[in-house]
Amino acid sequence: MAEPNAPAPARIAVGWSGGSGIAYGLRLVEVLLQSGHEVHLMATPAALRVLRHEAGLVVDQDRPDLSALFASELRARLFVHGNAAVEAAPASGSAGIRAMVVCPCSMGTLARLAHGFSSNLLERAGDVALKEGRPLVVVPRETPLSVVHLQNLLALARAGAVVLPAMPGFYHRPQSVQDLVDFVVAKILDRLGLQHPLIRRWQTPAPSADTTSPWHEGEEP
């Protein structure tokens, strides 16, 4: 039974493209499912190769079973769509998708989103989010950035997207790579307005607090 006054589950589209940082995308989907939200997941062929190289997870390139990457008890709320399936729910403005996150977002995918060039389901879903005025969060992980990259990032931000680079902070004194991943995923969930348990919220340090570690509460002011 749902808790009284608990927020209603949201329907979120998540796209994995070929940028580095698939750990962020995996964790994002996992936390959304654990929180009771419905996830519509799509991945580009390049993302499947990154999945193999960065996470050591091998899936069939022609018929990838992405649901198998998550615990069985979470799969009822996970809908995986082929990236060529432009008839799938995330491609429609009437499907009730609350928000779209591209995590990680490659520079190629970002460029096509910034210029309205939809060549697959992931890009169409992002285009739909923009045209419907719904949140579109893109999570690039690229450095250094060329002028072309910066121009595309600015164009996408001006179109209404949230540009949220995968730049984990260190003021919360992370103890593991997982802490760094959770920091970025928490930022994504915050921009979607979704509750999560990933970080402790910042509190003003008491005057008597240890001044050598002012950032221990976890979230920036």
C-alpha cells in the first residue's frame, strides 16, 4: 500500500547514447525503478559498445536485452524500446512521458538534439520533450569542449533543455566511485523534482562544528 501523501510514480524516458559514463545511466535507471517510477529505456548502438567496454556488460547488439541488467523485481516497471522503433511511446507527445534524460549524452547526439535532427527513437524522444515543454536533461561527459560543442550546448539550453554535465563534486568527501556516480545521479533526480535517498542535504555548519571539514553534509548550499 502506498504511503499517505506519497508522490505519484512518474513515467520517465531514459536514453543511453555513446558517450563515456554508462555507470551514470545504469544507476539512474536503477534508482528510478527502486523508487517506483516507470522507465522507458532506449540505447544507441554506440551505447551498447560503451556498456561492454566500460561496465563489462555484454549484450546482443542486434537484440539487446537491457532488462536483464536490472534486478528481476524491478523489471515490471521497465519498458525497453529498440532505438529504431520510432513508433514507441517515447516518440509521441500524447504518451504521458513526464521527462526525458539522456545519460550519458554523446556530442553527436547532443548536436542532433540541438538542431532538431531526429534520426532514431532517442533523438525523437528528446525532440518531443522540447516541443511539449517537458523537462529534457542531457548529461554530457566530454573534455575539453570545442567551440562547436559549446555552441551546441548553448543552443540546446536556449531551446529549454537542462545541460547537466557529469561533473561530480568532492566537497562531500566521496569514499568510492559509487559515491561520485550517486552525486551526479542525485543532481539529475533533483532537476526532475523526484525524491531520492542518494545524498544528505546541505545544512549550515554549526559555529562549533569542525571547521576542517565544512562539507560533510553532502549537498552544496
